[in-house]
Amino acid sequence: MRGQFISNEPFGRMTTIENTTTSDLEFIYSLFDSAIEYQKRNGYSVWRGYDKDALKNDIDAGNQYKILIDSQIAIVFSVCYSDKIIWRDRELGNSVYLHRIVVNPVFKGQKLFGQILTWAIDHSKRKGLSSIRMDTWGDNPTIIDYYKSFGFSFIETYTTPDSTELPSQHRNLGLALLEMRLE
């Protein structure tokens, strides 16, 4: 969905959600690099790099989005509509999956995930989907509780396989699977 205006942005800032483009890639890479440095500095689990081809594929497929605040990229995220490797027999084709959420450090602490969630709920309803799913670090109760505070339920912990079907940062990774039912 291109150029959707979010009306509940505080302080009167102009906020849009739109697809990322290949011209955004260098900045997106810098966001991922910054996120990895932040994780290291703060003693969190650290992404083992990131798969640039997966990011390019998300952009080419129209599955990566950016939230722009006053024309500046504040956060990026990807979506997909099937995640059989991670969700296995729970994959029923009726969910949108949020992946690779990365915040611009300038906007950290502003709870921008709420805007992603508002967009995802509307997007899911328009597509006739019944849930929003995501995964996060299985060993970080703080981030799990953060997503639960937005209405997600913890489903299970799962260690991903070492499969080339997954981006490199998702292989052999202990995850917490989270879901928000919309029905």
C-alpha cells in the first residue's frame, strides 16, 4: 500500500508508510549495521549479519516498507504471507508475517512499532487475513514482553533449521513465535 497517511502521529509530524525502493538500500544497510552495533553495545542477542539479497528481494517483490516521518526514514520492515519453515504445521495461509524490523537510531524510543501494527491490522483486514505473526529473540524476555504489550500472544519457542531457504541471520536461531488474532 503506497503513501498511506497515519493520522495519529504526535506533534503534527507528516507520517507515511510506503514501499522501499532500491535507492533506499544503502540507507537500509546502514540501519541494519547500526542495529547490530546497538545490540552489541547493550548486551542483547546480536544478528549474525544480514542477508542483503533477502532485502533486495523484499524490495523487488514489494514486501518491504518504510515509515517516513517528515520525509525521513524512521523504520523499515518486511512482510510475507507464508512462513512454512518457521511456523511449520501452524502455517495455514491466513496470516501476514512481520520481519526485519529496524529502527533509525534518530527515532529510537518512539514506539514506532505501534504504527507498523496499525498498518498491519488494516492491511490484514483488507486481504481477509485472520492474524499477524512475527518472531523475535527467544532469549530476550524484554522484547517478547514489548510485543505482548501491543496484544501479541506468545505461541512457542523454536530453533530454526540451518536452511538456505532462510536469510542467513535466521539460521540456527532460537526464536519466540508471537501471534495476534484478528477474528
